[in-house]
Amino acid sequence: MNITLEKQEAILLFLYCGDNRSETIRNLREMQTHLHADEQDLRQMADSLIGTLQEIRDKDFAAVLALADDAV
């Protein structure tokens, strides 16, 4: 697993983190439904984070959280 997270992505992960990877993805997608048209940067960051989470396995989710913790 070779994943890097920007500081802002790590913060986003902590804000919308669920009990597991799938729930976290659902939380991020739900958040995106509430964004306004002028919040494209946040939408793109969430899309990037969702893509990262979709690439990993459930068992690697804890490692990504630890990586995010180091980034913040």
C-alpha cells in the first residue's frame, strides 16, 4: 500500500470518518450532496479521497487512518 494524503485530505477523512471504509465513503458522498456550486475545490478533494478509499481493502483502512493522523 503506497498511499499519500495531503493535510486537507487527512482533515476531511477525520471529519467524515465512519466505523469502516464503506461508511466513510458514504459519509463523504452524502456531504457532497450538500455542497454549493462554488465549492468545487472541496468536491474535488472529496472525490480524490473517495478514489483513494476505493483503491484500498477494508483491512488497510486502519493504516490509512494512521497515515492521516501523521499528516495532521
